[in-house]
Amino acid sequence: MRAIRITEDHAIDVIEARVPALKQGEILVRPRACGICGTDLHILHHGFPGTCYPVTPGHEFSGHVVAVGQGTKGVREGDFVAVDPNVVCGECRWCRAGRPNLCLHLSPIGVGRAGAAAEYVAVPARNAFAVNEKIGAGVAALIEPLACAIHAVETAGRLRDRRVLVLGGGTMGMLIALASRKMGAGEITLADPVATKRAIATRIGIDKAVDPSALGDELFDVVFEAAGAVPALKQALTCVDKTGTLVQVGVHDVDVTVPINPFNVYEQEITIVGSNSLADKFAAATELMPDLQKEAETLIGEPFNIWDFAAAVESMAAGHAIKTQLVFD
């Protein structure tokens, strides 16, 4: 089979590889759509913690089950599935505590093990969730980032009737805004410097879409930093109202630091909390996605053929679409 490979020196190759042999409890999936996100850019350009080079990327995907290994349950050949990429041990203290995203032995598909930018990918059957194929392969592939968004929104705590600010109009920012709306948030503002992203936010029903410079001295009950950019994080720290919550969702380089005013945190009783990956929210995202199908379709740009991976990455980095996806022959 053919597969995309990223080497440690950040080169992209199309290679010939063996079709994965299934281990106990695994299934073989033929991907139909695969998204590219900021994690893939980190893997390609800077390195990302836990990456095992050379690696086949691809952790946001949907496809058909073409074979099942021994010991599998609940999945059959022919099923159309979306896949939770977080392969966990299930035994460490974080897994036992219901925090699988913090697993001490986490090995995500497309990061620590071969991903979906290939003709076939082997995944644990327990990570596959059956999806109605009528929603489309591209929308199904967005279930993974939606699960991350749901985790972020739930991490924020109570949202009902609270004023929400989302900094960053990429896929994660858009999905966080949509999930916040579903959770009963009050007025939702999305801030991004790119006018086309603000226009899409308005099109999918976000209350307000503004340039970050237009926020002025406005304060919000809940702020999501979903840009993964230092200026956005610095601004986020100034936008949280008394007793408010800042949720850090955007992925920064591991050595990035920003100044923080501890007196302000103390005096204003501000909560700052991180939201890492999707935790155990994939099932919830699978259930919610059909309700967001129209909005999700709006986020997806013109797809690239899987073997044009390098061009797709360049397009994604340039911000030509909210969500850049790969499709298969």
C-alpha cells in the first residue's frame, strides 16, 4: 500500500508500505477523509511531544472497516466509522481516573503510531465509532476536533447565559463557539484578524465576529484561547472578567512563555485551566455531529488528494480554508 511518511528531518515522502497486520482487538480501516490540523504542522515543522519518526500522519479521519482481528467487539466489516486517535493503556492512574487524554502511555494514531494518511490504517476496535455515512466522510472526520471542542467547553464549567469569547477562528475556535451555543452560553463573540474567517463565523450563526483589536476593554465570563498564538494568549489574559475562566486550548511550542500578573489573578479571582485533546468525549461528539452537519460542511474547504499532502499542508498553513482535508482515490 502507499502511505505518507514524515521523517525526523521534516521531509515528506510517499512510500510503499505493508498493509498492517492486525493485532488482538484491532480492525483495519480504509480511510475516506482525513483532516490536517496544527498538530500535523508541529510534527512537520517543529516536532511534537510523543512523535515517533518516521511517522505516517493523520489523526482526524473516517473510513470503512475492511477487516477485523481476533477479539474485536461491536465493529463489523463494512461499517463506516470515525476513529478516536488516542490509544491509551487503560491501566495507569489517569486512565483509571477517567482522564485518558493524560494517559502515561498515550500513543496517538498519527503521532505515536501510524496514522490515516495511507491506504489502510490499523486501529483498536474500541476506538472506532459507527457513524451514519449519510453525513459525509468529511463531516465524520471532523468528529475528532469536535470532541476536543466539547472537552474544552466542559472544562470551562458552567456556560449557561455567560458571555463567551473565543480567540481564534480556526477549526477549533469555530467548533468551540458552536459547542458553547449548544451548552446554552449567552452571547458568543469570536475574534480573529482574518475577515474571511469572521464572515464564516457569522454564516454558521455565531453572535458576533470581530477583529481582536475591536475588543477594547470588553470583559467576558469565559475566554477560550484557541489560536495557539502568543498575542492571542496575552490578550486573553486581559479579557477575563472577575471570577471568570480562561481555557487554554491552542497548542503553543513547548518553550513558549508569556508574562502573567499574579496579583490580577488573585484580586479578580480568575481561573486559568488547560484543555488537552479530547479526553473521553468522542462518543458525545459522534452523537452531536449530525445536529451540526450544515455548519461543519461550511468549515471544510476544497479537499486535496491524499498524495498531495505537501500542498495540502501549505494551504492549511496559509489559512486558505477553515478545515483542510485530504480525500482518497
